[in-house]
Amino acid sequence: MKKTKVLLSFSLLLITELLAKNITALDDITVTAQKKEERVIDVPISLSVFDEISIEDKSISSLEDIGKYTPNLILYNTGQEGLIVPSIRGISGNVLSYSTPVGLYVDGIPTTSAFGFDDALGDIERIEVLRGPQGTLYGKNSEAGVINIITKQPNNEISGKIFSTIGNNKRKDVGFNISGPIVKDKFYVGVTYKHQQKDGFIKNSLTNEYINDKKSDYGKLILRTTPTDNLDLSLIISKNKEDNGAHNWVSSKDNKKEVSSNLKGYSTPIDTTYALNINYNLDEYSKIKSITTKKEYKDKAIVDADMTPLTLRHIYKNNKLNTISQELRYETLFDKVELISGIYLDKKNDDLHTRIVTPFNPTGFANPQEMNSKSVGIFTNIIYPLNEDWILKAGVRYDKEKKQLEVKNTNIDLESSYSNISPKIGIQYNINQNQMSYFTIAKGYRSGGFNPYAPVNKQAYGEEKLISYELGYKGIFFDNRLKFNTNIYYMDIKDMQVEEAPVAGTIYMVNAATATSKGFEMEVEGMITNELTLFASVGINKTTFDNFSDLAGNYSGNYNLLAPKYNFNIGTQYRANNGLYARVDFNGYGKTYFDKANTNYQKAYSLVNMKMGYETNTFDIYFYVNNLLDKNYDAIGAYFNGTTTILREEQEFGIKLAYRF
């Protein structure tokens, strides 16, 4: 609460300073959160937006970085590359479920599993974080929110950028992006490439080597054509290939940056995506949009999970996850009423190969699993102005999904079908052109799954459902020099998917809990002068089990996993007309639990990042420090019943260079 009071005092000070100033306005950003273009202030959703300039100023180079600047969002780094567990408003997903409560969409390409929940963020136009259920327009596994990433589209303007980062621990990043016309007004191309590498900081005492080096290469190709004034087509292909050492895991016994492994670990995930976007304007008021996507994610790794000279638990993974999706939607405007309707189809084929070697199973024999699913969703959303001030916004979606899991070399062949209706209704009151308030009621859900080795009555678990109530306010003041957004919410969660451990070492996913999530969010940004900007954001959250118990205990009243009590960001940015630049960010998270019993947790922590340098129209140079005060924020006891700690990155400093043309 002390940090909340500081942020409120900061906001009052900012407003006082703005009253007497005559300065340039903040940028107005257009978003597509509701699958149509509109101003941020006109969207009745708790929404954080990062445009191209904001992404660069905040040094957002990976998906994980977004959480630092977004109220009630944590993108939890598991210490394994390519495996990020998202949590919004205290609702998180379990890796075992192969589904998340937060959908990730990159140019329309869906990711609804923690595996592959990452993106290299090359040449991005905009990132939108939508908090609260978004099932009406986005479907399954958008129960708590959506992260929507949009790539810059090439056009008639030739532009490019070459960039590099050189830092301690031998960090070396280099990359470029270039775009422009091949045939003016008809055909355009965009290319992005980025290479990153950094030395490890965990030492193997047996070999005297550092084992967790990181290296990745990312490329993206965009081909766009506008053969007629009414038709716009773009093909987007990207690939991210990593060649990493061991996971950032050590034993919780001493939490030293050291292991004694008799197995050399590595992680080499490969993420390949394809998207074909077609926009056709039927007339001035109507258009059709088609989004066809394919995502291939290969998760290959070797892990010495016991981190000792003995072979107690060695893990060999070779998973392949494939998703094909198709969305077709129709947008129209008639008599001031806006309508978006569509159909969504997807097909998933996942081959899961995991072999675990233990003293009791020295060969590590494991039966591969093949998990398939097909789903269809039909949706419609309407925006109906009741009068000049009041707007009714409502939508509904019907989803049907069929899942199948077959365990090779056994007689285990499971099948389940799910169906769900996701309604949403809201009322928006436009106080004036620059102020609005809204109230929304929405239903969200997360797909069910399988426990193939559980007793017959627990081999399948069902959907998790919630109903969300949200009241929000957005305002722009002082000639667009101050932006202020705030909201409160309450979510009632039923059939919550949780872990049950009937015996040691055995874990099932079951629908065994009810829970409540409630909280408050605020974002404020203001220009004190033409050169100085202040900003702050805060999320307060309480997500607790109302009713949850198993043979091991009663957890009612405990906090949900990966549900920090708060997160915040506060800072200032100075951008002078003479090219001088400086920025300082102070951000942090509250206490976060790793288990249902609330015995293992990460203490509250806060970090300071800074960047300063010189900018011109074509050239930038910055000196940066991440974790300026060198704070330790390792996730102690985060894995394997508190026996494994995830080490976080050490303090990093270096130089960033960029040349634009």
C-alpha cells in the first residue's frame, strides 16, 4: 500500500505541474484490440499499448520485458528458453496442461500454450495487452487476456535500420530491418534479422565450465501486394532458432550459481510461423478479412534436473507442436451500427516425446504421446450508439473443440469434446471527446485436457470458467499532455484447473477449486515540458482460492500460483531537442507464490533500469544498465516442490547503437 500512496502522490504532483504549462501533446495511438481501428481512449477495455517508439524507449526486446510496464501482467520466465508462463490478474496456466489463460497473437498467429509463448519482436509496429476475458473476439484460452503483436507493413517508403548491442558477459546483438517497394503502389517487401548471444553465469564444478550460454537467430520476411485499391494481401514468414546451454536452474539447498552435473544440458527450440492476411474492401462501409496461419514449434532439450554427479533425474525432450488456423470475418457499418462477425477454425497436432532417466528406470523408457485437437468458433460483436453519449457494446461466441490423446505402445486412447458460449456486454459513457467510462460483464474459459496415467476417473479434466465484472475510466487532459486510465475488476472463477498430488512424484490436473480475483489498475503519463515526461503504472491484485482441498491439505484462502499481490512501474524520460536522451525506470513485483500451499514463494523485489545517450535523425547511441542497484531476485524454490531455484540474469550494462536510413 505504501507504493500505491507514492504513485497517487506522484499523479497529483504531475497534474499540478501540467496546469501552467504550454507544451507539445503526447502521441495518439490507433489500436486494433477489437479487430477494428480506433483510438485507445475509445476502447472499453483495460488496455496497455506500446508503439514503435515506446518499444524502443523501454528497450523491449523480448516478450518478458512487456510485463515490467503492464499492470497485473507477469510473463514468468521458467529458466527454460521458449517456455514463458503468462499470468494476468492472478490467473496463470500450468505447463502440464498445454494451454494458457492468456492468448498470444503475432500477426494473427495464435499461441495458446506456454511452449513457444515468446517472440523475438523484430520490426514491430505495436503491442497491445488486453486485460480481462476476450473470448468473444479471440476465443478459447483468452480467459484472462490477450497479447496482440502487429508487425510493421512495408509500403512505398524505403526505410531501414541497423542496430547492435554490446554488453558485459560478452553480450553481442546485431541486426537489421529494411522495407520498401519492389513495384511502386503494387508490391512491397520487408526483411528483418537479429542475432543475439551472451555467455552463461552458472558454473559446473566438475568441468569448470559455464553451462548456460545463450544464442539465437531470428529472421522475418514480409511480402505485401495491393493489386487493386480494394485488395491488400501480405505473407509473413518468421523463424527463431536458438542454440542454448543448460537451463538457468540450480539446487535450492544453497542457491549458488553452481552445479555438479554429470550430463551436459542444452536447449535448442525452433519456432517457425507463417501468416497470410487478406483484406478486401467490398465498399466504403464493408470489408472482408481472412487470416490463415501455421505455427511449428520444436522443443528439444536435455536437462540434468538433479544437478549432481549422480544420475538421479535426467530429462530428454523432443516435442513438436503444430497449429494451423483460419479466421474469416466480415465487418460492416450500417446506420451508425458497427458489426463484426466471423468464423474461426484451428487444428493442432502435437507429438510429445519426454524420457526421464532415474535410478529406478535407468533406460528412461517413455511412451510417446500424440495429442490432436480440432476446434471451430463462430462469433459476432456489435457496437450500437444509443445516443450521442451512450454506446452499447455486446458480443457472443460459440466454440466447440474435440481433443484426442494417444499414448503409443499402450492401450491409452482418450477423447473429449468441449463446447462453450462466451458472451460479453458492456455500456460506454462518453463524458466528452477526451473522457469516457465503461462497465463490462464478460465470460471467459480455458480448454480442458488429459492426465493419461491417472486413474480412469481422472484421465480427463474439463474447462475452467469465469465471469468478470469491470468498471473503468479513461481520460486525456491538458490538450493531450496527460493520459490517465484506471479500472477495478472482480472475477468469479469456477472449475479451476489445479494440481492434485495423490502420492509423491505424481501430479494430476483436476477441476477442484473455486477462486476469486479482484483488483485495481492505473496508468498515468504526462509531459511536464516539451523535453520531460513522467509516467507511472500500478496493478493491485488478490487472487485466492475460495474452496480447494485434497488429501495433502486444505488450501482455501491461499493465493493462486504466480499471482503477485502487486506490480508497478514509475519513471521519467528526458528527450531534448539537441539530441540528449535519458530514461530511468523503477519497477517491481509483490510477493509471488509457487505452490498451492503457499510455502514456496518469491519475495517482493524492485529493480532500477537506466538508459542515456545521444540521438539524431539517423544515428543513436546509448549507454544502458539493467538492474542498476544489482539486486538479487532469483526465484528460490520455484520448481520441483521447492528443490530447484531459477536464477535470474545478473546486472547488465553496455552500449546500444542504431543507424536509420
